[in-house]
Amino acid sequence: MKSNLSRFRGYFEQTARLMVGVPDYDTYLEHMRTRHPDQPAMTYPEFLDNRLEARYGAGKAGCC
């Protein structure tokens, strides 16, 4: 029972972070570890800068 609650809490927290635009660094690290073990993972500050750039794009104006 406790493990089910812990797992649910983890999913809830991840969903809440994604809903407000905070990317999940732990998921990124797991992805890098399993899919790209030969490449170094970004640090947390690098990861946040990368995600903000991807989402908002510095210097891009509007849709055109």
C-alpha cells in the first residue's frame, strides 16, 4: 500500500511540475543513462537553460 501511494505521489508531483512548465530533471537523467550512456548529461542549471530556450527561444519574436 505504501509503495502505491509513493508511486502515485511521484506521478502527481511530476504532472504538477509539467503543468506549470518545470521540466523533470530526474526523467532527463534516466533518459540519458539508458539511451545515451556515452554522452555526458547536462547539469541542472544547463538543463533549465536548455529547456527555457527550447520553450521560449531567446530573440525570437512572435510566430513569424
